[in-house]
Amino acid sequence: MEREYELMYIVRPELDDEQVRAAMDEVTTMVANHGGEITKQSLWGRRRLAYTIAGSRDGYYVLAEARLPGDGIGEIERQLRLAENVIRHLITTAQVIQEPEEPAARGRERWRARGSRARARGAAGAASEGADEAAPAGEAAATEPVISTDGDEEPVSAVEAPAATEPEEA
């Protein structure tokens, strides 16, 4: 089974432009000999290395995108280690990003659900706001459930219950 891979390699800095192109062609031929193909190849140019490799402080960076069978990767890496013009290489699987089919629809569904909850909360909030206006200044509106009723008297809520009982005078 063929997969998409990225091959990054560094070519020796002592080579001139023609020799760098020849080294790139050598790697392309190497990949083709193992059942793969290079789909895209770009020369990044001569760049400074992070540390000295094989006595070199610079190197020509090349990035190649390739389609390769999985069983040929080991042999290609072995041949790249033996290649005289390639001082470093790295083969990784290409990162394939798949987007969901309709991302906008998913966002709308969440928005609609959020909107319906907000409307429900808004209706409940409007009812409690009306109760706040009827309450005397400084006191919160009673929104707790009814605790008890005493015959003809009005229901007593949990908020009003402690205030309703007055201490007896002795």
C-alpha cells in the first residue's frame, strides 16, 4: 500500500549548483527504484546547520514529497545513509488534514441550541424581574417554594418565615 511521505535531506555544501541538482536526481532515482515517485521537490538553498555535521557548518536543504510503498522505506533510508552527498535525512509520513463535511452546519446547530436555552432563561428572568419590582426596597423577591400555609393566611416562603415570627416580650 502506498502512502504519502515527506523526505527532508541535506546535501554537502562543497557542491556547486549542478552537483546539487545531480544529487537531487540521484535521490529521485533511488525512490523510483523502490516503487515510489517524487511528486514535488523543492530546494530551500544553502542554510546554516544547528551544529557541525561531517565537518560542515552549512548545507543545501531539500524537501521532497513522495508516494512510496511502506516496505521500501527501510531500504531507501539505508541507501540515503550510504550516499556520499547526503549528510542528513529524515522521512516522515505526510500529515493529511481532513475537514468535516459541513462544519458551518455543526456551528449553526450549537448556536441554535444555545439560543433556545438563552430564550428560556430570558423568559424565566423576565418573570423574576417583575417580582423584583413588586418587592419592597432592600428585600429580595421570594422565589423559593412555599413552606407552609396556615388556614386563611397567605403562604409563607422560606425567605419570609424567619422575619414573620417576632420574639415574645417577657
